[in-house]
Amino acid sequence: MLGWKLGAREFLARVGEELLRVDVRPIEKLADLIYDCYVGGRFVFICGNGGSGANASHFCEDLGKGTLRREDFDNDQRKRLKVVSLTDNTPYILAWANDEGFERIFVEQLKNLASPGDLLIAISGSGNSPNVLRAVDWANQHGLVTFGCTGFNGGKLKSLAHHHLHVPIDDMGIVESIHLTIFHWVLDNLYARINGLA
């Protein structure tokens, strides 16, 4: 945690520096992959733990609602993006975690819901979360496209996922903040494309 030894201005400056270091090509690829799911009517699944789990829920909410124009809210004929956060069904997660092990909480949901061609976005700051890795491994074996979002050195997820976005800094808070900032750009890009503004 860098914030304990940096003042507020210095901390914000450091976050800004790290944002500018991120390779934009994977960000654009993520937007492309989600857009492809929208066009093809396929599902986007998102998972993560802790702050990354909160980012998964936040990104899911943004993609589900924020890709729509207000005038389309009541239009039942309007095509919508199919997106599910695997972090949000608390009783289901607790049942699997308690009965069979925490490493199965995401993969077991995919077994119920996923189909070949769907997209799994897996967020793990360390890149080594066992439940995230297990979900990605299963998804890879069952025809899903996988996209990993990592920090630190990328861990196992960086090489396991088909595509990856890496934030190379050893500070979980900054990694999670940068991931969320990136997700907001992806949302805006998708809003423009889905609504014919791009």
C-alpha cells in the first residue's frame, strides 16, 4: 500500500503515472470482445474476489444498464447486452463454498449458465486466486473466450487467459482503481458503438 507513505497529492500523481503506463491495446480488445458478444447474443460473465469482486459487480451493472439510452429503458424490442456477475448470488456462492470448497464458487455457476462462444472476464489483482483460475481453466476447455485482468506480476492468470490486461504495480488498491477506470472507458466505448454514435 503506497498511500501510507505518500501524501494525497503524491498518491494521486502516482496513480496518474500508472494509468498512463497501461497498454491500451488490451483495453480496446476487451471492448471488442464484449461488443462481439452483444452482436452475437452471447453472455458476458465476470468474476473476482474482494475489491475485484466489487469491480466485477460494478462493471456488470454498468454494462447491463449503462449501454442503454434512457429512451430505450421501456422498449421491450431493444436488444440488450447479456451480462452476469458471478459474485452476486450470495446463497449459491455460500452453498458451494461451504459444501464443496471456495475454489468452486465461480466454475459451478459457469457449468449451469455458460455456452461456447460466451466471454469470461476474470479479475484478480494477484493473478493467483484459485477460484478465478479454476473458472478460467474450465472456460478455456469448454469453448468460452477468456480475458484476465491482473496486477503485480500477473500471476498464473496472465498466461492462462486467452487475452489479458496487466497493470504492473505491486499495490492492490491502485490495481483495482485502474481496472475500474479502464472498465468505465470500455463502457463508454460500448455505449457509443451499441447506439450508433461511433
